[in-house]
Amino acid sequence: FFQAEDGIRDQPRARGLGDVYKRQLDIPIIAGINGPCVGAGFDLACLADLAVASSSARYQVAYVKRGLYADLGGFWAIPKIIGWRLAMEMMFTGRFLSAEEGHEAGVTNYLVDDDEFDSKLEDFAKEVASGPPIVKKCVKLIAYKTMSMDYERALDLSAMVLPLVTLSEDRAEGVRAFLEKRDGSFSGF
């Protein structure tokens, strides 16, 4: 609820957790889905940058069953993740997607057996975390900021951000590691 000059309105805030989750976190977000992923959970999974699911996962836009819509940003993210037609079907009907259907539609990067879920999620998180932090922050910024731009504007924005990376200690370490045929040890600077 939000405060207005004439008192409290009984309208929920559409910009809350979804806004913070997507826009404010400049680190890679990995969703781990190991069971039903419905309503706000499905919104947040679709807002994540990456996802790993077990074969027990299933997905639903449950809001429509309660007279609501995917208000944590799912209305924006779900069509981008699974495509317009399937997203509209889910948002209009509330039908479930199986783990396999969700994976085929692009909800997850990896779909694993239930007994492999924890180890795959941990291994994937370590792999993502092992690279240079400044590059990942820039990749996320550029990817989201240029999503609706034309190619030329996207290149212009990239050219503005590129010096942050090329002048970083992480880039110098990356070059040294390459020349020395070893993994890099990145600091985020």
C-alpha cells in the first residue's frame, strides 16, 4: 500500500520487490527451482539472470486464478523468457508448465534430476562467481539497458561503458592469465 496526500489507498505497490530484484542487484542472480514455482516465485525466477531446475519443478502464473496479474515484473519478464504466445496463455489461463516444458521454453539454463539439483546449482554458481566481477556487472547493465534499443544506440552505450572494463585490473589479470596459461584471479577492480 502507498501513502497518498488524501490518505492510504488500497492499491498494492507494483514497484517493490520486483523492482529491487531486477534493477538494483548488479550481480548475476541464479534462480534455483526445486518444486512448484508459482505466482511471485515464477515472476522472480523469470527476473533472474540464470536458472537451474530439478525435474520436480513446475511453473504457473497463478495470479489470474485470484483475479490479479503478474505484478512483480512478471508481466514484463515472462514474455521475454518464454515467448509471447506461451506467456499470454499462462497469464490468461493459469495453466501449469512441467519442468520439461519450462526448460524447452527457456525458463532454465539447466534441467537436472532431483538428486543432482543441489550439486549442479552449487557448481554453476561457483562457475559464474569465478570470473571478473566488474565484467559481470557491465554485462548485466549493458544487456538490460540495451534490450529495447536499436543496434546503433546499443553500440554507443557499450562504447561508453567499455573503458571501465579495459582500464580495470581484472582485464590486466585476464591478459596475464591467458599468456601464462592459467585461470585468472580476479579482484573486482
